[in-house]
Amino acid sequence: MKGFACLALLALAAPAAAQEVASAGGAVLRALDKNTGLTEDLDVLAGGSVEFGRLNVTVSDCRYPVDDPTSNAFAHLDIADRRSGKTEFSGWMVASSPALSALDDPRYDVWLLRCKTS
């Protein structure tokens, strides 16, 4: 299934590659604790990290189409479990299709909302 998701992500990113894209100064993510129902929006600067529950979320880059900065943002994230030290997710997330490449954790969900363009 992961292979299919990678191919689908590449197919989705291919049209964006034809567009001019820009890197943003950071990303806005939404995090959900499935046990408590708590959601939190996380503002993360590019190259920075933030903690949510037992997760440490790092944003390497966030890119968006220059012609339409509010659509089709994609960000490279590394999400690690601070207790175990294990990397739970490392890769690109697409705001318009968060399930395409998603964090697989029984307690937490994290997804990209948009890039921070200002």
C-alpha cells in the first residue's frame, strides 16, 4: 500500500512541478489527540520543531504554487515519538490530500493545513 501511496503522491505532485512554486517560511499544521479529542493548530517555522503530546514535529520545508498560495501546499515533515525516539513519519504531506501520505499512529493525527506565506 505504501508503494501505491508514493506513486499517487508523485502523480499529484507532477502537475505542481509544471507550476512555479515557492518555499514558505513555515507551515500551519493541525494535530489531533484521538484519545482526548483535543485538536491544536501548530505554527512551525521552516527548520523548526514543535511538540504535541509525545510527538516532536519538525518542518523542513513548505512549498506552494506562486499563482495560488492558498491551494496545494506541500510540506516535508519529520515526526518522532519522544518516548521511544522512533521516527513515526518522514516525508512530504499534501494539504489537499492529507490521507495520501499520512502519519500512522494509533493515538495522534497530524496534517498540513497551509504554508505560512507572510
